[in-house]
Amino acid sequence: MNHVPQIKIPATYIRGGTSKGVFFRLQDLPASAQQPGAARDALLMRVIGSPDPYGKQIDGMGGATSSTSKTVILSKSGRPGHDVDYLFGQVAIDSAFVDWSGNCGNLSAAVGPFAISNGLIDPDRVPMNGTCTVRIWQANIGKTIIAHVTITDGQVQETGDFELDGVTFPAAEVQLEFLDPADEGEGDAGGSMFPTGNLVDDLEVPGVGTFKATMINAGIPAIFLNAEDIGYTGAELQDAINSDPKALAMFETIRAHGAVRMGLIKHVDEAAKRQHTPKVAFVATPRDYVASSGKKVAAGDVDLLVRAMSMGKLHHAMMGTAAVAIGTAAAVPGTLVNLAAGGGERTAVRFGHPSGTLRVGAEAKLIDGEWSVTKAIMSRSARVLMEGWVRVPGDAF
């Protein structure tokens, strides 16, 4: 019997925000995987350890959660005014596909540091001490992200005292600006922040019910519901939902019908192959609760509560792209997010999630009857966990 040896591919395993992923330079991938297609998808699935019917990803770099089943491909950008092109692949855990339909806001925090450390940024642009500004083209959705990365002694500073709920240890702060997050540009969700034309819709979900919903394209396509309308308080932790098969099925049905209503897919059956987007989240007015770490979150600490689903499960904290959607929706008077936060005009919001709290800023303007947001801002952190090579069987792609 012939045995195909493993091959080595340069890679870096990085925590970005509350996610982890395997980062590659495009030029380091095998030739057949340097362009979109079946070979690239097969390679990334093998790296992560998918599809895994056991749901554990033991034979790969994945961590068996939506937050840790992620891949990133970076290259120097040929686009004017940009330094690096950033492509994100969300790898399904127990199914054989990679979802390229959206961005990962958490891993966005690691793109600038990786680009600087791996020769994708002109060395003349990197100060000996100070801040390096990296202009990122988010290729999945056709968006610009600006990362502000701290440089100390000519190197990316990774350690620091910035604390992020959902991450155990402090690190250096990376401030991110998501420019024009509600204009889908080259993305596939249309050109309007509110694809239905309404701030709030009645979303009919056969077999489940009809719910008030704010459907928005900002950062990532998202569907916001009122927690009480679906039987929740907004203070739930992961186990309350992830251990309930009926709840998970309900959320997936809502997501599928919402995706059709938003114009992301034509039929609910297509949702199974588009797990990354849209996101479903539910909001509530503030109340006291205890976060997953045991930290007490007081009602007075936040403007509202938000819980979000990611890849079929309740997220342990909050997806960065969903945070952009939250901040944007909160800035538009009359959305369910805005109303849960108390209504009125606002340029920033602090929300409670299962791991603690997060602040995100956004400025919205009503121009010729259409809402527009110039940028959303939030801070995350990133740290290299391991670098070197990943190995995969030579016949895996």
C-alpha cells in the first residue's frame, strides 16, 4: 500500500479578540490552493480537522466551536489605499464546507499584527515606537478596516493591560475602525443597511411564529429579535440554549427564513450551506446577571443585553462583526436594538453578553431618507499562540 507523506505549510495560530484561527500568507499555500476552489476548501478543512462526525476536530487545529474553527489568508493588497487583503474562511465542524460569506470581526484584530510581523507591510511604514496604521481590505464583504497596532522597539507589542471580557489574560489593545459597515459594496447582501426598507419588520416563521425583527446589513447581516418574544430574558449563558435541541432548531428556522427575507438566499433550504450568515441575536433591557466567568454584571453597567447565535450555537461572548451590527443598529432610533437600549440618538453603546460587557461606537445619519453609518469603532486584542508549520497529508486537497 502506498502512503502519501505529509506536507508542511508555514502558518501561525493566533488569538484575535475572543476567537482563534490559523493564519496563512497566500504565497505560502500550495499552488492549487492559492486560488478559490475545491482544493483550497479541502486543504483548510484538513488543517482544521473537518468534517468531523464526532464534532471534536481532534485531528486538526480546530477547537470544536464556531470561535475556533477559523482560517485566514492574507496577501499584499493591489488595491489603492490598502496594505493587505484579508480573506476569512469559517470552517464547518461536522459538515464538509467552508463558508466564505462573511467576515470575522474578532480575527480582524490579528490581521494588522500578522501583516506587520510577516513582511506584508513596508518596513518603512513601521515606526520604532508608536502606532502603525494598517489599512485592510476585507475581501469577503468588500470593506475597509483600519487597524491601529502598537509598536515597541520595532516589533508588534502583544502584551499589555487591555482587558477584554471573554479572554482570560490582558494584552495590548488593537483599535479597529470598520468603514462604511452598512454599505455592502462588493458583498452579496445588497446595498441597503436595512434590506427590507424597514427598521422593524414582522418576520413570519412557519411552525414557529411571527416576531418583531430588525434585519440589518452592518458588519455582518444580522437579525435582531426581542428576547421576551422568544421566551428568554437576554441574560442566558451558553448551556441554557446549547443544551436545548428544540431551541437550536427554532433559531435555525428563524435564521433560514430571515435570510430569505433579507435577500441573502432564495429558499430556506440554502441556509444549510450558509451557516456563517446571517446571525440571529436577541436583545433585552438591562438586568443583573452573572457572566460565565463568575463576574457579576449589574444592570447599571450596560445599556442593553444581547445574546447571539453563531454556527448554530449560542456564542460564548460576542462576534466582532455582530458587535458592529449592534453598535450600528443602536445608533438608529427605532430599531429593536436602539429601543432595548432606551431609544433616542446615541453614538456608542455598552452591551452585556455571556462573558461580560463590550463597548462599540457608531455614528448614524439620515440622508435623503436612507440611514448611513460612516464607521464603527471597537477595541480588541490579539496574540500569537504558535508559529511554524501545519502539516497535512499530501493527498488531502
